[in-house]
Amino acid sequence: MKMSLLQRVLLSWIFSLIFLIMLVLKLDSKINWNWFLIFLPVWTFDTVLLLLLIVRMAGRCKPELDPGAGEQSLRRRLWYLAALLLQLAFCLTLCSRLERLLDPWLSVVCAPLWVLLAGALLELGHSVFHLRR
């Protein structure tokens, strides 16, 4: 189950476009849908990415593979998994606050996003300095 780069880009554009259209309609009060329904394209795209990531990570567990050869790849895939879960946590807390199901502070809502951004900066810095060596 492998998607080409073009398929992934097209899929991300389609889901982003659907999400943005629904978000604009909600913010303009043209539709009166639940916020969880507005974020459905984001969660659908994340589910597809999560399934692809799990399949690739499970493929690395085959006994015929050399365990030392893919350590960097496995670490990166674990980071991708953590990033998806942080993004999911942010979307869920944001929707809960917008629907007034919970009333957490805005800093609590944004905490997963801040951790995600800090981790992305660390990953970027690590990959840049790793390439220089």
C-alpha cells in the first residue's frame, strides 16, 4: 500500500480545499454545522496518513530486515506518529472549546500545537545538521 508523491499531494490538496470551504461557510454563518463535522476532512486525511504510517512501520518489523539499518527511518516514523497524535489532540481540544463542551484555557488548547511546532523545529534542525556531516 504505497502512494506516489503526486497522489499524496493531490489528496492533501483535496482535503484541505474541502476543509477550507467548510470553514469559510461556517465562519460566514452560511451553515450551522457542528465544529466536529467541519474538521471531518482533516481527520479523514489524518486517518489515511496514520494507516499508511502504521503499515510502513509494521513492514519494518519483518525478521529478514537488518534491525540496525532502519533505525533512523524508524525514529523518523515514530516522530511522524507523535506529530499526527499531537495534531489530533489539538483539533479535538479546539473543537471541544468551540462547541463549548469543555472550557479549557486557550493555552491548554494550544499546548499540543506548541509541542508539535517545537518538535518540528528540532527535527528540522537535526536533519539539517545531520546532512552537513
